[in-house]
Amino acid sequence: MGKFYKNFPPNPFLKFLLMKDSLEMKLHYFANKEKLKKIFPYLLLFFFALVLASFVLQIYGQDLNIPFYYLTEGTKFPYLNFDVNLYLAVTKNISEGGWLGEFPRLGAPGVLSMQDYPFAYFQQHSYILIKLFILAGASYGMAINLFFLVTFSLIAIAAFYFFKLQNISTMVSACCSILFAFLPYHIHTGQMHLALSFYFAIPLSMAIAFWIAEDKYFKTKEGKTIKQLDFSKIVLSLIFLFFISSSDVYYVFYAAFIFFFSGLIASHHKKNLKPFFTGIIACSFLLAFVILFLIPVWIHKLQCSPIEAIIDRHWTHSEFWGLKTIQLLLPIRFHILEAFSGIADSYGIYPHCHVNEAVALGLIGSLGFLSLLVWQIFPRPIENSLDQKVLLVSKLNLLSLLCASIGGFFTVFSFFLYPFLRANYRVGIYIAFFSLFAIAFLLEKWKTCSFWQQHKKLFPVFLFFITILGTIDQNGTLAVPEYRKIQAAYCNHKDYFSSLEELLPKGSLVFQLPYASFPEGGDVHRIQMYEQFIPFLHTKQLKWSYGAVKNREIDIWLKEISQKDILSMTKELNSKGFSAILIDTYGIKKMDLDNILSDLKKLSLPLLAISQDKRFITFKLLP
């Protein structure tokens, strides 16, 4: 086994976890000073990123049981929040002992089966981490907050590992890793899209791409001329592919794109087809792992009757959600410098400017991005393997830009083949990594100049300031959630629904009015999409009608009954076992609301509770 471990790339964490020796041997591993020196930078980086994230998000003094983001009216940046309640609902279900398939307290009188909308099956590593926090005693709100905080550290560690693989110095690797972990993209995706904000898969996929291009899966033993398979590298790559395949579907697609073109470019350069076929094999394993994760979904589809499409996807969406080069280079909105913030605001009024501005690279990343483009026009001389890697990255950068931009080749792909992959701006996180790799390369070259050679002790100080200033430039005031507004709304909802739960028997079914379809049903008057999860988030035993999957039998029944007159509605709800009607006044026009309340009053239904802000009104159904 010892020879097997020695062949692994220098990742001490993976080495330690894969060791099958006794506990004493593992303790001896830590006791070895040389190996401890390898682990120490990872530990230091983990805690530094965690502390820095705490400062960027300004979490000190906040109640961590309340999610950082929560869908409520009037937030500074609404699209930071619009999907967050969906992810909160998944986390809540996990905290109640469920997983990613069935949600017993949603979709009443049936059960929400998420296999019909299997977005979470591409993100299982995220929910496993959340489950660990819950098992440790965290509430669902605290679990999702802790997960979000830890993603900064884990992304930094993954990037640091990649840079060290390329023989980048420790300090430069740490600097670029932190900048990568604290990109605007991280804050924009946030808790709204958990798997997107946990983009650790990008450094792992780039490590595999380099191994494909450099033909690292074959090695020559001493005294022999025939190359043999490097099984340790293959095993490590399979582990990486496993984790990549369980990240967001966009990262899976882009990873396959990177593998394919890395192999193709290397094969063209070396006049050898081996890298190309290696890239194809990597893509095949990636697809196999995706199929493995989706087995529960296939089983569900075989067992249940087929339904019409429940989500709307069209090729034109790839134009709306496409990448724009100017948004890579513009400063973020709500920048700490008002002049920079004004520049972003002045462009933000134009069409197709929305969440795709998350791709902003910041000043440092923009320098790396422009350098990669310049090196495509004026190629650098190839002096060593690092120069060769920079050349490959510059090509991948240009390819990504050509494909993901509005009207680019991904739009062609969407138009002719598969319209479901529409948010092409998300390839910007790969472009950001390419750009920071270019910065790492430039810093490595720069530190060899005469000035830094004469003032070696100043270089780490310089890198520290670059790291801090770059983080501030990339985040600004946007990174800080609107805690007061979110906490006020969250606590108001919690108080109301907790008291409501005490007034109804355990396991009671509550019909939510107005009807809203799931998933991606859009807004209903003033109710934003997925706000209907609010009652579920603040109760423990009540069952709610929202969440029945669109076009399923229960959803069709709920839609039909919501359109009936109040007398017919209440009779049919009684027959299905419902105990109460919850009216969300935000979703009903005033005239219609007055008529509904008048009809309910005529039926002499007991009024159970009215929320403090008069938004929610609950009536008890009489048998």
C-alpha cells in the first residue's frame, strides 16, 4: 500500500483519508513534522477563509438560526433571494428526517415527490454536508448558514490544491485561492443556488484537464521504456469525477466541455490522439456517475404515469441568461467606491442585465482575463511546463468566451439540440478561474525580478494586501445580507405559524389560497415565486397544499378546487380531510379578497388567526 500512496499527487488530506492503516499509523502520520508542514497551509487557509467570510458577511451579532437570505418584499437585490425558499424547504425537510425525494408535509392531500423536479439530485454533496450540521444539533436555518460559510473555506482549499499541483508557490497559491473563493459570483448565487455557490468542482475539473493534456495517466518506470497506466492518478481522477458529477448540472456540462477540448488541443499540439481519447473517457465516466445519481429519478418515472413538461425551457432563454464580456470587466454594483458602483449602475439599465452580472471578475481578475486574450494574439515563448499550461488555459478561456456569450455556440447548441441548459453566464466561474491562474503565473514571474529578490520579506506582505484589497473590490456592500429586514419578516412569520400550529390538531391539512403551481410557477400577484413555502418553514407537523407537482393529479385537483365558489370549495376540502384554509392576501386583488372573506363569513367559519401585518388569515373548516 505504501507504494500506492507515494504515487498520489501531493494532497495530504486525500492521502490521509485513503490510508487503510491502523489508528496508531494515522496518528503517526500527524506526528511526522514533514507531513504536518504539508497539512498546515490547508488548515490555516481553511480558518483564514472562514474568518474572512465572517467579516465580509458581517455575521457578528446575528442570530445564526435565521437564514442569511429569506424571500421577503423590498430587499436590496431581489434576485439574490428569489429561489432561496426552495433550498430552505429542502433543508427543512432534511432536518425533519427526510431526504431529497419525498416531502411528506407538502402537496397535501398528497405528498410532494421531488423526483419529478430532480434539481437536488445534482447537488447531493451539498445536502450531505448540511445533514452533518443538522446531526450535530443545528437547526435548519443554522445548518444552511454554516454550510454557506464553510463553502468559502472548501473552495479555497480546492483551488489551493490545484495551484500547488502546478508548482505555484504557497503564498501565491493562497492569494489566488482566496480571491477565487470570494468572487462576486459566490455572493450572487449564495443560498439562492446552493450548488452553484459551492463551486469547488472547478479546480478539480481543471486538475483533470491538465492531466489529460499532459498525458499524466501514463508513466514510465525506471529502467523501462514502455509506459504503463498510473493507477493512483486514475483512482484520484475517479474520486474527482464522482464529486464533480454530484455538483450542479451546469458544472458537469462545462467540465465535460473542458475535458473534451483539453484533449483535442493537446492531441493537435502533440500529433497524438491519446489525450483526445483520454478526454472522451473522462467525459464518459462523468456521464456514468450522473446516471448513477439519477437512478432514484428513473425508478420513479417508471413507477409513475408520465406527465407533461413541468418546466418551460426555450432556446431564447440562452440569450437572456447569456454571458456578456463587459460584465466580466465592469465593477460590481454596490461597490465600496461610489464611482465604481456608478459605472456598474449606468450599464445595468440595458437589456439582459440581471443576475448575469455575477460574473464580474474584479480588477485583479480582469487583468488576468485580458492577459489571457493578449497571449492568444501575441503568444508567449514556451520555456517550461507552466508556460504550456498557460497557453492551454488561454485557449480554453477564448473558447469559453465564444461559446457562452450571447449568440455564441452554446446558444447554437440550445437552438438545435437542448434548450434546458440556458444560463450560460455561469461559465463565467471557469473564466474567473482561468483569469486567476494567469494572475498566479504573472506573480510567479514577477517575484523573480531584482526588486523582490532584494526584498523577499516584503513579497508576502504585498500578497496579503492584494488578497484583502481584491476581496473588498470583489464584494463591496452587496455581500452583506439585509439582516434587519430579513430577521423582522422571518420572526413575524415564525410567531404567526407557530401559534397557528398550536390551534390545530397534529398532522392537520391546510389548504393554501390562492393556488400556485410548482415548480417555477412564477409570481401570483404580490406573492413571489416560492414564498408559498413560508408556512412549511415555520411549522413542524401541519401539512400544506402547496408543492403538488405541476400536471400531476393532485395539482390538477388543487387548481380546479381553487376556482370554485367558497361553498363548493369548503365541502370538497372537508371531503379530502382538510382542517383549515390559509389565505395569503398578497396573492389576491382587494375586490376578490373582500368577496372571499364575505363568503367565508356567511358560512360562519371560525377565524383562527390573522398575522400582525394582516397578510395571512386562517379559517377553520367545520366538519
